[in-house]
Amino acid sequence: MAGVKSGAARKVGVALFVLSLAACAPAPKQLPLENYTAEEIFKRGELELEVNNKPKDALIYFQETERLYPYTEWAKRALIMQAFTLHKTKNYEEARVASQRYLDFYPGTEDAAYAQFLMALSYYDQIDEVGRDQGLTFQALQALRVVIEQYPDSEYAQSAILKFDLAFDHLAAKEMEIGRYYLKKRHYAAAINRFRVVVQDFQTTTQTAEALLRLVECYLGLGLTAEAQTAGAILGYNYQSSPFYQDAFNLLKDRGLSPEAQGTSWLSTIYRQMVKGEWL
């Protein structure tokens, strides 16, 4: 089970426990769980989750462990397992609630990093479902940043960095999608605003090279050759091996132009920063 301290030894332990528990373990909502110890209830939850693949049944046991035996070690373990199980069943909002409760009750424990990681995942795993509404993407970035900054030595930090970069790229891709729509309609000013956001705010993403090409197209469409040449110059300096640069070079060449910094536009500032290293 990703992220939770399970492993082969733990699974063997669960399997062995089944032998002693199966005869007396209650089925969900059929026998009073008050007659069983916190460990027995929790272990039955693990059994339903890991062996029987019944996360909804498992969730009942984890919830009852916490309810019947609050302020115990088993309650703490049951709460993080609730967050995991809720996320596994794609109940993302409830998974966030359980993760936050864990962080509120047990902020300094070993699984606090995992609770924060689950919080981030509950946003991240919904990114593809939100269409052009990027609210969840921003929330995913914020939650992932907490993992990276507050738990840099945890086993989840590297995965959080990777997902942060992918979510960041996702935001840039959405800007590109809208910009391409405006460009296709020849609404050059509106398109430029979108591509500018990518170049200025998402320079480290995979979308930047194409954004610079589209800026060349937009500025040529408006007859603003200095801006088009400057966008081409930035593209050539940073992405000369990219097919986007070759396309931009050809567009400029057809107009008797070359990719070189011209004028004093916002692109000239980007050129000085990215090419010459002049940030002041």
C-alpha cells in the first residue's frame, strides 16, 4: 500500500492474524464491536482492505476503532487509515477532512508527512476532472508545496516535487489551450495575454517554447515586427533545437526578418533577464 508503512512483513502479520480472528471477527454492522479490542477491530479493517479488497467495509472498522477507543495509539493509526481508504475510494473531500483531522490531532508524528501528502493527492488526482476551472490545481500546488517545504526529508518529498512540476505544467497547458483558441479566431491581443502568462509565469514548464512561437505568430499578425523578432530571439537562445524555433525562424524569414532583440517591450525585459542575466 503506497505510502503507508505496510510492506511484506506487515502483510504476513495480517494474514497470520486472520487465522485467529476469522472465527470471531464481526461482519460490518452485524455484531457489536464494543466486545472487541481496538487491535482486533483495526486488524479486521486491514483484513478487509488488504486481503478481501473491500475498502468500504474496512472504513467502517477504522472509524469504529477511533470512535470506541479515542486517544489511543490504535485510534491514531485508524485515522490515517481512514484518510488512505477514503482517498482510495475517490472520496476526495472526505479524505481531505480525515487528513486534516490527523494533522490537527497528531502534527508531530511520523505519519504527519503522509497525511499532508494525502491532502495534496486528494486535490492532485482531481485535476483532470476540472476542465478549465483551475481552482483545485492551485490547491494541489499549495498542498504539495507544504510537503516539499515542511517535510523535505520524508519519503514523500520527491514524489511531491514531481507532482508539483506536473501540476504547474498543467496550468501552463490550460493557458496555452485558451491562447490557441483566441489565435485561431485571430483575436491576437487576447491570445498574447495568455501566451505572455506562460512566458512570464511558467518559464520552467514544457509549454514555454510553443508560447514563444505563438507570440511570433500573434505579433506578426498585428504587424508588430520588433516584438515578433524579440520572441524569436528568446526562442532561439533557449530552444534552438526545438521544432518550434524552426517554425518561428521560417515565419520571420518569410517577412525578411531575423530573430533578434528589438525595441523596449515586455519581451525585451524577458530577453535581458533570460539571455543576458540582467535582472535589474
